[in-house]
Amino acid sequence: MASSAIQLGRTRRLGKHALYLFLGMYWKGLIVTKQSRSLTLKLLNKKGQAGLVNLGTITVHAEETMAARNAVEIAFRCSHLDNKDLFSKSDNPLILECFDFNSSGNHVLIGKIQKSIVDLENLHKEKIGANFILPSSRHHTHEKVLKGQLFVDRFIETKLYSFLDYMSSGFELNFMVAVDFTASNGNPHSQDSLHYIDPTGRLNAYQQAIMEVGEVIQFYDSDRRFPAWGFGGRTYDGSVSHCFNLNGSAGGFEVEGVEGIMAAYASALHNVNLAGPTLFGQVINTAADIAGHSVSSTNSKYFVLLIITDGILTDLQETKNALVRASDLPLSVLIVGVGGADFTQMEILDADNGQRLESSTGRIATRDIVQFVPMREVHGGQISIVQALLEELPGQFLTYMRTREIIPQPVTVPATAPPQDHPYVV
């Protein structure tokens, strides 16, 4: 949410700290998923034994600030070039240079043109060319108009919809979780274990990742029913499974809300023995199957799989295969690394170096769908684990929607709603 307008039901100034808390991730999720992009709340104040005192209302409106919302695809053609051998629809000029290519790398400038996007659009409409100009090497004020011309054979302008456009029109993010139950986590009964449940209520790394990510994404999922799995554990029947239902149910893998995930995780630690090895392939394929089935019925769902792990992958190529396959589906994979393991393989899966993943058959991923964050690098830092994890998610979502030409549905903004029952205590 780039900017917000605040309206107070009574004349009262909110302190910076209170306003910062109010505009946290919790409230953003409530606001941006509404068609009106607005939320009106009751302002209450604690007055000791007198209870809560009504101070009026506050209305928060989400409004994106973007420099431009259009994309332009242009095809150029040149004619009569000397034998020497690209673009906001504003008045900002673009400089188009044409060079004669030389294999030695010493390319020779043929000519240049300075035009705005509007100028290029007019060239296309009028089906005329613009002459190249060759600057004088001696007199910078003199330019030679050349016979060679630039033509615009194709000019296509499309509207770019934002992540907020999709969310406020009814698109959803469906949250899924997979938890590492391999033995490298340590005995859950030991305080040194990454799976240790602290009786004081302090969250372990797995609980922290589930809570922080889940509390944000849950507001983009209407039914709040989340698939939750474990992998690398010896389950109820004595066999090692690399994708078992976290709730212990044989027939259903969904749980109710983030609290349901937390409860299923705590219960599994008492009923599942840690084993191994660390395999991601089956979990990713299961999530991909769910995302794939949704495509046949609706285009308004996008799935987010959170994998929390402490180990080094044993099935790196199989995981690559699964991710390459999933890159064609409405799915993103967030990976949190906990503990002190070497996470070099996770960086490979993240593909932030610009090199897309390749399957064992030579197929290249159509897009990057992975974001990896080691918790040790953000713990106690300036940003939270959820900020680091969700940084690339809107871009991955938009890439999927745009390449498939899926656009938001028209939004009918309802009349101003009465204050919601989400009282904000000042």
C-alpha cells in the first residue's frame, strides 16, 4: 500500500506509534482485499474501570502510487541506411541509435533519432518514417540529416494491472505449508532442538515462520482453510513419508486458520518420529497438483507454498524438475531456512542470479517462482522474515497473470459501509 488517506470521525490526533501499528500487515490485508479499498473502524479508548470510551471512527483508504500503468510493444524497421554495418507515454525523449555491427566490437554509429513515445505512436499511425541524424564530430551544433529512416511497423499499448487491482477484485492467495521433520532438527524434547516447544510460549523458528507469513496471507484467502504437510518423518504407520498430512488425518490435509496449522504442528511432534532424508519433490508436486486442478475451474486463485527446512536437499534435481513443472501453474514457493546448515542449494533454487532452473530433460522454467530466505540473516535485523519472503511474491503473481492475459474482473464499489467490528483501541 503506497499511500493512505486518513479520516477521523472526531477531531483527534493519533500518535505516530499508534498509527504505525494500525497500518501494519494485519490491517493492510483487511483493507486491500476489499473492493472499495476502504475500511472504517471504531476508535475506542480504555478509561480504567469505566471500560471503553467511544472516540469516533477512522477510515483508511488504500491508494497505489504508480508512475505509469501502461506497457508499449514497438516493432521498428529502417530503410536506406548507409552501408557501414528501445521505450511512459510522456514527453521524455528516447534516443534510438543505429550502429553498423563489427565482430571486433568496434561498432560504427550510422545515425540516431530522439523521439518520445507519442512521436513513435504518430509515426505508426501516419505510416511515415523519421530521418536519422548524424552528429558532427567537429561542430556539436551541426547535425547531418541522413537519407536513412526509421519506421514503426507495430505499436501496441496495453494496460498494466497492479497486484492491488487483482486482490481488490476478488483474486485470492491460497496458503499452504510444509514442515521439515528430518532428524537433523534435533530431538524435539531437547531445548537445543529447532522443534523444541517452549512451555513459556516463546516460539521456535518453525512456529515463528508459520505465524508471521500465515497472519499476512490468511487475509487473501476467503475460507482460511490451509493445506498443511510434513516431510522427512516416520509417521503413524511406521513408514517414512515425504508428504504426510500434518493433522494426522488419512483423508484431509486442510486445517482451519493459522491456529489450526500451529496446533497440527505441535500435535505431529508428539506422533511423528524425526527421520530423513530431506526431499522437497513430493511436497512441491502435491502443491502443484492442487494449483493445476484449480486452473480448470477458475483463474482467480493463486497458491503460495511455504516450506520450512533446516537441511541440505538430497533430491536437488528432482526438486528442480518439480519447480520447472510448477512454473507454468499459479504457484509460488517460499522457503525459510532455519538453523545453521549450508543453504547453497536453496540459493540455486531461488535463481536470483538470473539463470532459470532447468529440468533433467532440458526444459527451462517459464518463470522464477521461488524465494528463499535464511532466518539467521533476518533475525534481529531491520526487516522481518515475512517482509523478506514476500518481497518477490507480487511480481511472481503478476508475471503469471500477465503472460496468460488474465485481467481483474470489473469492481462494483459498494456504498459507504458502517464501521466494522474491528475496534482500534487508542
